[in-house]
Amino acid sequence: MPPPRTAPDGSTLGTLLRRYVGAGEPLSCEPVAEGLLNRGYHLATTRGRYFLKHHLDGDSAAITRQHGATARLGAMGLPVAPPLADTDGRTVAVIGGRCYALHPWVDGRHRDGGELSRAQSRRLGALLGVVHTCLERVMLQSPVPEAEARVASADPSDTYELIEELLRLAREQRPRSSFDGLAEERLVERRALLERHAHRRPEAGAEPATGWVHGDFHPLNLLYRGAEPAAILDWDRLGVQPRAEEAVRAAAIFFVRPGGTLELSKVRSYARAYRCATGADSEELAAAVHRVWWERLNDFWMLRWRYQLRDRRADPQFPAAAALVVWWTREYEAVRDAFTD
């Protein structure tokens, strides 16, 4: 199970706030409920409200790179919330061996694709496209981390082994729940689906166009104020990846319906705006659709969390995500066309 999310104590908060001019004294510090991996807190002080981020990995160099990127993006007019600098000009505070960053609090709410109009979907695609093109400029002099090497597409033989392991774990659960039954059903279904489509594994020699990307662009990392985006959050996965694949992954999260289908009319508006903003052509998007489809066909991270890590935070996402893979396979051409028309 994941460790409980406990807010920093008063002493830690006091030490932190004294590093900033005019930050005030702490009044309350409450965990932010949304998100699976992050540790974030709504910090109220005698002088205002802040978002306090606890960076779990503690990689100061990577965190500083993220902070520098968001500051430069903000200067270019993108909706971001860069961290505040302390009296020494630093944006990372290490206290008790933990890395913290203090951000201005941004009022707003998360909106999924079902709440967006066609016009707003178009603006969402344009926003991600501008993020990618601006990152290309602001990260021009940044060295690419060695860990960003291209990962080969999933090997079906490895996936079959994982399916058997997860099936065993799901069947052994006592007491048995409706989730366990659904997991078993979807695993058996996915095994058969993969057997029919294993020959469609993306070719190893086809290298996609890569660039700096946000890395985790989805509804919980975008705040809206009214109809417009107010802040793109959580840049922890800033890195070099195939850009068009991020666009496809984001659409598959924003525009998935509860039953596991995509709102293709909104996807089409979103993708057209993304292509216009970046100059990516239909061929690049079609290849990205194929790679992300294959990735989804072989991916079981939600079930691995539940059965191998005993972490159930992703359980609510599983029914729609599992159904989407089946629907996407059946409607492959329609999905591809929505991204490329």
C-alpha cells in the first residue's frame, strides 16, 4: 500500500516559509486530493495561499530543470504556475532531507473532455501544440538526460507472461469482488485480442519525431478558470519523447467516455488544432496512433498496482480504460482518421 499522505509539520513549514519574503506564518496545510503520484498541499498562511509541492524523487537537478522550463514558458505567456524563488534565488528547498517547492495558489477546477465543447477541444489541442513548440525553444540548450533513450515497443511474449501472472493473482483473491471478476474477464479478453493482433507490433526501425514534452498531460494536470485554461500543472515528467504520442495519449484520457469509447468529433477538432500548431503532418499522427494503440493493448499498469503493489488508487480508472482498448481495436480506422483528417 502507498504510504499515507501526511502534511509537513509546523516546524518544517515555519522553516520553509522563512526562506521567502512576505510568505507569512503557516495557518493550515491540507493535502490536495487529486492525483495518484504527487504529494501536494494547499498551504494557507497569514499572508496568502500557496501550493506546496513535495518532490518525492528528490532529484534536485531534474527539479531545477523543470522549474526553469516553467519559468521561461510563463514568460512566453503560457498558463503555468512557476515556483517562487526564495531569498537566495533558489526554487528548491531541502528540509529534513525532503525537497519542496512553493508555488502560487491557482484557483480553478479540472475539466475532462466531456465538459469541453468542440471549440474548447480545439483550443486544448492548440494549447498542447504550443507547449511542444515553446519547449523546443526554451529547452534548446538543455542536455537530453541519458535515461530518455527510446524504449522498444512492447513484446507480446512478455505481455502473455504478465497476463498469466495477473490472472493468477486475480483468481486467488479472497474474498472475491466484482472488480476481480472484471479484471479476470478483461485479461482473458485481452490475451485473445493480442493473439489476433500480435503481428501488428510497430517496427523497430521506424523512429518517431521526438522533442521535449510535458510528459503527463491529462485533466488532473490542467486547471480551468471558467472556459479557459488557467494553469498546466505537474511537470515532473518533463522529458524528451515522441511529441505526437503525447498528443494521442492525452486525447485518449481527455475524451474517453465512461463506457470506454472516444468522442471522436472532439478528438478531430483537438487533433486538427494540434497539427496546425506544431506542423505535424497526418503521417506522423497516424504512426503515433498506432504506437499508442499497441502500448495500450499491452499495458496493465492499473492491475499491476492493485495486485502486485496492493495499491488501489487507480481502480476507478480501470473499467473505462480496459473497455477503450477493445473499442479502439475494433474502431481502429475511425480513431486513426479522427487524428489525421
